[in-house]
Amino acid sequence: MDEKFNKPYDPKTTEENIYSIWQESGFFNPDNLPPRHQKPFTIVMPPPNANGNLHTGHALFITLEDIMTRFKRMNGFKALWIPGADHAGFETQIVYEKKLEKEGRSRFKMDPQDLYKEIYDFTIENKTNMENQVRRLGASCDWSREKFTLDPGVIKNVQKTFAKMYEDGLTYRGNRMVNWCTKHQTSLSEVETETQEKVDKLYYIKYGPVTVATVRPETIFGDVAVAVNPNDDRYKHLINTEISVTTPIGEMLLKVIGDESVETDFGTGALKITPAHDKNDFEMALRHNLPSVEIINQYGKLNEKTGKYAGLKINIARDEVVKDLELMGLLEKTEEYTHPVPTCYKCGTTIEPRQLPQWYVKMKPLAEMALKAVQEKKVVFYPDNYRKIFNYWMEHTTDWNISRQIVWGIPIPAKICNACEHGFPDLEDAITKCPKCNGDVRKDTDTFDTWFSSGQWPLIVTGHPDSDDFKKHYPTDIMETGYDLIFKWIPRMVIFGLYLAKIVPFHTVYLHGLVNDAKGKKMSKSKGNVINPLDMTALYGTDALRMALVVANPPGSDTSLSEPKIKGYKNFANKIWNITRFVLSNTEGIFLDESLITNTADKNLLTELNTLTKDITSDLNEHRYHLSSEKIYHYAWHRFADEILEESKNVISGENAEDKLSRQHTLIFILKRIITVLHPFMPFVTEEIWKDIPANKTGLLMIEEWPEK
RNA sequence: GCGCGAUUAGCUCAGUUGGUAGAGCAACUCAUUUACACUGAGAAGGUCGGGAGUUCAAAUCUCUCAUCGCGCACCA
């Protein structure tokens, strides 16, 4: 028996050593696998953001995807797990802006190219750090195929898709209301805003002959009409007339319009219309052919059209306007009012709707394709209830704004005419005149929404359309990611896969939940309950962390992680270590020969073991990782160690030589099986022990055949 | 408002197609040069949120109520 078993298991030295053995073997790359590996199995790694350290959510997905990959590899598949790194446009820019803020600098005072270069260097540095952490967690992914979302080839492909969609009439330039964050100075898509319940005041303001209710009295200077319901007897007679309205900066003439969308029982039933600063009002103005008057600028300050209020921020202007209205006797009453307000998902700033020309993706035809694919079960969800959520979202799409006013991203390869504002793609950056009016054109300075590029990720990393990898590994098998990406990412990948490759990018979606703290509360820096996965790995070993993350953690629901739980699995790693020690020290000089297992009791033990193996195999095939991990844990500790080993002590010290020999072979057999089945979950300790198992082995445990019993 | 999920031992959670309730941690009693104290043995702890229904049989299926959580949402 090797001397190493005389000391407790030491994850630290073992893990580094084992990972480099794996890497040197070349088996992370499926092209190097032995001939028995034929049928491809492919997972695309959700590329972690290259802007910081991994968190427990990353540790969870790495664990799950590594289990999937290792299981399939052992089952003889040409298993490929493609890693990546995400430049994470908006997210990284925010991280970097915070850094700039600390240094007393601002992105708005920098040359965009300098800023881009700085963020690039920052990201590349963090990317290396991130990759090393992924290795630390045992990921058996093929680093030779790794892609970064800002690789030149990726940029080129994404830009080509944009041009193709333009040709196909699926992208267009629209001058519509956008979700504007006044802090970050960019527009945001629907999924990048978060609706928050806010308590505001609802002001009832005398508006000529009517009274209107509004939470935004500061926008009255941008009003172009008053709307009422055409069936509202109180106001019917005013429709299509002009009314004179008194404001703190003078009189205004406003048209009264009738629109079905006005609720008669909310407020006074009369609604002021501010098309430039409210989505509803904008839509209504379109219906009634009303002008739009912008009175708030991109920084959230009132402009010169508001007279004495010019230059004031929205909230201050609101107070001032209310004060003045009250002095003028125009404020009828004020009510407390709770309502949902869209905010920036990153900084919580209230979204200021603005009318801006931007690029949009026409979602309806694309969503229909995706919906159909899911209905036909071309894509299945684990757990299944997320299919309903996916469908709901696909049935309620709005056109997708893909323009972002940030530098950190893939440039939109488009030109815009200075004369007629016509926008069109220009991949070569060669067109200087507008094809419509022959006017001078300017380059679009915007970048793509990150999800526009990451939506194409499965295609990009497999080398769509003509690489060997694309032919072999697309469509991929499983997309494993967090349920929070059910809107942001999954639908976009399905859409781009169907649109560009005419086939879904994956047939299975496995969604994991959040990793919460020991009390089931969400981890957050402000609560101080964040568990850093790399700290846990250093303290208890990666295998222990992986078990703590996967046992009893079914798909689609949140799990809670605590240090004692991880520690418990460290103890388990050591238990396995000592089981091995016991077996090896009681079987000196024996090399496993199954035919020598002759005793009936021993044969029964093998039957029991085979039943368990079968059960675990079917759990793994059906994505029940939370059950399979627990079953092998339970068997190893509470059946094999507590019962079978204890009983074996008598057999081995007993008189009957045949019984003894049969039992010795049985112990090695069971140990070998436990180590094999446990490998996807706890790859390090099992690979280390594997070296010392006295039995026929093909080589590394990571490519050992999965027991088909 | 609409939708989804949850409610099981003191805490955190499993429980696949219905077949007399499980794990980890905590707490209790005992064992002590043992493969392993990163240990073992034992005991304790639950009318599975309430109610109704289907069934030979329900934590599991149906309905309903309650509470909590999450997601979505353009009545100013």
C-alpha cells in the first residue's frame, strides 16, 4: 500500500497535480480520446464574465456541466465542453466605471478609443484569472477551443448576422421610445430593466376645464393634448376641441382627444399626454398624429423649453412645479400612490423614457419559430415548468432594441445619413453616400447589446457555418445555465440557431437555481453572507465544494450552501480515502479477479451494487444529479464502510481461506466501482485513488468505461 | 393585476411513475491507541401548512383556503 494513505487526504496538493495530469493527457479535447469514443456529446459553457472572480453560481454550473461531461465521456462519447469568456459589455463597463470613479475619473471625459483600450487590458487580465479559477474547480473543458466574445472572428460573425438580418427585413432603425438610464447614459432592452414598486404622489391638477391626475407634473411643459375615453359622458363634449391650460410658465392650447385606452375610473378620467416622456403617451400620439415635445435631456434635466425650470433635475423640478401650481391655486389635491416603475437593473435609477433612433430586431417572426420548436419538443426543459415561462415570453415579445451607447462592445457596422437619417449596414466601412438621398453619412457609434452576440454563442463556438466542429458538434446537447437567463439568453440562442442554422442550438435546457446562504437568503455583499467558492476550495477541497453544491439540489430551485455542509463532504473525501486504505491494507498482493468471487454472500453484495449502479446511471441519464450524488455517497459511507467493511473484518481474520479470498476480491471490486461512479462528482480524490486500485484499468479514470451493469 | 413555485424533523433541504417518511447540520446517550475522531453504535425528533375529494392506498393526483418567495406587467 502506498504510504500516502497513512496520512489524511490532502486535497490541496492532490488537486493541482491531478489537474495537470488531465491536461497533459489531452483528453479534454475529444479528438484525442481513444477509438471507443465515437458519438459526439457537446456542451457549450455559458461564458463567465471576464471582469472579476467566480462566485458560487459559477461553481455550481461548472460542477453540473463537468458532471455531465465526465459521465458522457466515461460512457464512450466524444465528449466536448467548450469554454469561453464573456466581455459582458454593459456589465464590464459598469465595473470599470466604478474603478474610474474611485480614481476620480469619468468615462464621459475620455476619448472612446482610449477607454476601449483600458477596458480591454483590464478584461484580458481578469480573463486569465477567471480561467484559472475554472480550472481550480476541476472543469474538464477543452481549452484549445476556448473563445472570447471579442475575438476578431467573433466580431466579424456577429456583424455579418446583423447585415443578413437587415437584408431579410429582421432589423430596422426605429425612432421610438427607449429605456434610458440617465446614470449610465445608454438605452436598455426590456430585460435590462427591473420594475420596482414605488410610492409616489398622484397630483390632481386643474387643466383648463378639466382636472388631470399625474405623478409627473414636471412634464406638463411637454404636453400636447388631453385624452379622455370617448364613452365618458363627463368629457364627450370636449373631444376634438382645444382647451386653454394655465401653467407656471404661461398659457398652452391643448387638443382634447378621445382614446379607448383611457380608463374612466382612474384619477379623473382625463389624462395629460406627454409623448416625448411616456411610452403610453407616445403610442397614443402616434395614433392621433400628435407632435412630440422633448423637455427633458439625456442627463435627466429639464431643458430650455421649460423656462425658469431649465437645468433642474427631474425630482427637484417636480417639487418646484408643484409648489408653483399650489401658489397659483391649480393643485386640487394630492394622493399617495403605489405603482410599478421601471428602473435600471444595475443602478436602480428610474428609467427615463426617451425618443431615440436605434436599431431593433423584429421579434415576432423569430419568436414564432422558437415557439414552434419548443412545441414540437425540439427543445425540452429541466424542470419542465420553465417551458411555460419560455412560451409566455415568446408569445409576448416586443421588438428588441440592440443599440447601446457604450464603447465596450461589438460596434454596430452601420452608417446613418446626415440628411435623411436613413440607416443601413456597411460591413466594410466603405460607403460614404446615402443610397436613398445621396447625402453624407456618418458611422454609427453604438455597440450591440451583449445578448445580440451571446445569443449566437453556440453557433460561434462550433464554427458555424462550415467548420468540422460545426458539422460534428452542432446542435449541441445540453444548455446548462441559471433560470434567471430564461428570458435574457435562452430564447435568443434558440432564435439565432433557428434563424442562422435552421436548427435548434441544443435539445435540452437544464436550469439551475440560485445558491443562497445557510439560511436560504440570497447572498449579497451588503449582507456580508457571500461565500467565495475559491476560499472553500482552498479550505476543504474542490471535491467537497462540488458535492455540497450538487447533493439535494434539484434543477430549477434555489439551494442553500453553508460552510458546515462543505466541511461534511470534506470528511466524506477523507472517508473514501480511508476506505481505500482499509481495503488495500487487507488485500496486499491481490489483483482483482472477478472469477474468484465465489461466495454466495459476496455475489449478493455484487448484485446489490449492480442494482445501485443501474439506478445511479438512470438518474444521471435523466439529469437527476441531486439524487445520484446522494445515492453513491450514502452507499459508500453507510453501506460499504459502516456495514460491509465492518463485517469483512471477521471474514478476513477468519479461518476459511476461500471465503477470505472471495471477500478480498469483492472489496476491491466494490471499491473500484465506488471510485468509478463517484468520479464525475468528486473527480480529484477518485482519480488519485484510482492510481492504486489493483485491477485492470485502461488508464486514467477520466476515460475509464462507465460500468454497464 | 397576471403567472410560476414553495409550505416535510430545531435549522437548511431531498423525496423520480401514488405503496407504512429521508439526508446534512444542530442537540442527546454511549464507545475511545480504531481503516478513518475528518470515527462508530444507539436513541430522540414529523397527524408532510389547513380543509375537502379521487383511490385498496396520497407528502405525491384534483379542488379550495391560508401564508411566504420569485418572475412578468405602459391605468396616468
